[in-house]
Amino acid sequence: MVSSNIGGQDWSMDTAGKIRLGKFEAAETARASGWVDSKGHIGGVEMLEGETATVDTLPCEVLDLLEQRFPGTRWFVGAGRSSNAA
């Protein structure tokens, strides 16, 4: 399945796990970053600790924090706005 991020907003997670909408943390210092469309309940995790996120490197804790902030959202993992589903 492919995502499109129509109407999505960027988000970033700091090392303490706080999630902010917008790219407040630099990709090199953010724990994770990506995008979310809260109306469509889809989102993407694009970067993880300065590297391109992959399903194999994404910790459950990051997904748990995203679920708390954006309940019921389906998350895609990988670089770019068109990524394969996790």
C-alpha cells in the first residue's frame, strides 16, 4: 500500500519523547520525525535518530508514543512521502 500525505503535517520527536507538529528538531538530533494526516488517520515515520527509518530499526516505544499523541493512526515507515506500509 502506498501513502500520499495529502493534507499532512510534519512532526518531530525529541529525545525525551515529546512530539511537536512542525520540524522543530533537526533531523540529526531528533529521535524521530515524519508526517501525519490526523483527519485521514495516516502518518509516516521517515527519520529515526538521523537515519532513514526502516521497519527493522523502528522501536515499539516510538510507535507507542505516536499512538498516544495520534490515536487510531496507521503508520507508514520509510523515506519520502510515498512509502510502503509497516
